[in-house]
Amino acid sequence: MRTARTPAPAVRGGRALYELYRAASGAAAERLGRPSIERPRPDSPLGWFQSVSLGEGIVRHSARLHPSRPILLATATLSSFEVIKDLLPDGVMYQFSITEVCVCSLHPSTVLISFIRYWKPNLTLLMESELWPNLILFAAEKGIAVALLNAHISLKSFNCWSLPIGLQLVSLMLSRLSLVIPLCSIQAVCFQLFYPPPQIIHFAGDLNFKIWYAHSVGDIDAGKEEVTAIEDLQQKFRNRPICMAASIHKGEYEVILQVHDKLIKMYPTLLLVLVPRHPRDFKNISLACHA
């Protein structure tokens, strides 16, 4: 996990501000490929999880299956860091994403080269990520296996990759991948239209949901508090119809609430569960629900 110098004594608000400043400062350096922690056992295999969202369930499950293997998790935002920092098991290291994964380029920058040379991953897992040519092609060139987990592609990206030049490039990228697990059947079809090697696409559904379900039925060792919370929710809502809108963005929840107002007239016990894509939207959604 991330290490840092202990700050001078301060009031609670001052400490929180200090922690935010420290995280932001560390993020700037890490995004330029400057690690803030040492790589354990330089010659041992290392799995690099690159996540757009949190994905801590998949990472925790992987750490449970391979407790002796170092795991590096990189996410892009400070809000992700604040949510996930206390949820990761021992042995899982956290860094902010390098800027390279946000740049659609064919050639690796010095940032990506420095990152790969330092961490020396033998496996890269891109979770819920778009396709990044420089990262995928450079990793494959270095003999690093690359997999897409909960793979999805937006309509805009699909249209761009479907152009003659884009189609050649996306087909080349997919040929360098070891595994693609699409988020849903529609996404599986989208990836198949780019002519990938037939053996790399394996449809397993939403991995985050599968990990959660495995926790709920006891297939995965979960903490006592987690198990109790899941059982309480199952008991409370077992006889109610549930509508969930997950990974929603700003502006979408207003439409969902309007639909809910109409549905609840037909299903009075209907329970609506809203899960925003970004934690910062929780407050606005809460205000909209009470309006």
C-alpha cells in the first residue's frame, strides 16, 4: 500500500486537507511514471490491474487465489483512491494511472516505457477500459500478456474503429491480446465484428457482479461484517421488485427518477437502486431524490 511521511499534528479538517494535498501531489508524480513505492521481489511475477472504475472485488479475489504474487492496482481519480484505499488486502499495491493510458497513440511515450521497466509486469489486466494502442502493442512487444476484463466499447469508439484505417489497427490490437471478457452479450458481438482471433473472446458476464454473488453465497471468503450486511439486505428486500441503474452519469439520474415515478404507480413496493459512476455525484443524486 501507499506509504508517506507522518504529517505534523493538526486538527481534523487540517489533516483531511493535508491528506488530499498529499494524494494529489503523489498522483501527479505517479501519472508521470514516477513510483512512490518499491516493487517487491523484483524477479517475481507481477500482475498489473489498470482500472477505469474501482474493481476492488476482482483484485481482492485475485489476491486470495494468488496470495504470494504481488499485485499492482492503478486507477485514474482521487475519488477512486479515497474509496478503495482501505478495502485492498495486504500485498496489493496502489498507484495512480500513468497518463499514457489516456492518450490514443501508436508509439509508447517515455512515461509508459519508464513504468514498464520499473514494475516489470508479466500480466496486464485492463478493467472496463477502452482500447489503448500504445499500451497494448508495447506490452505485447515486451512479452507481457494483456487481457481485457469487463471489456466494453462506446458507440463513438465503435464507429471510429469501424473506419477502414481504424479497423486494421483494432484488428491488430486484438490479435495481440491473450483474453477478452466482454461486459455483456452486445459488447461481445461488437468485439467479434473487429475480427479478433476466435479463441481469445470468452463471455462470462459482468465480473463485478459475479464476484459480489460469490460473496453472497459463500464461495469467497468475506469478512463477517460484509456477510452480515449482504444477508440483511437480502432479508429486507426479498419480497420487493428491484430496479437498479448502475454506473450512471450526471444527467441520467433525472430521467431514471422520472421513469421511477411512473413505475411506482404500477408497482407500489418497487425499490430503485441508483449507483453513480463517480462517487462525487452521490450528493447531487441524494438531493434529487429528496426534491
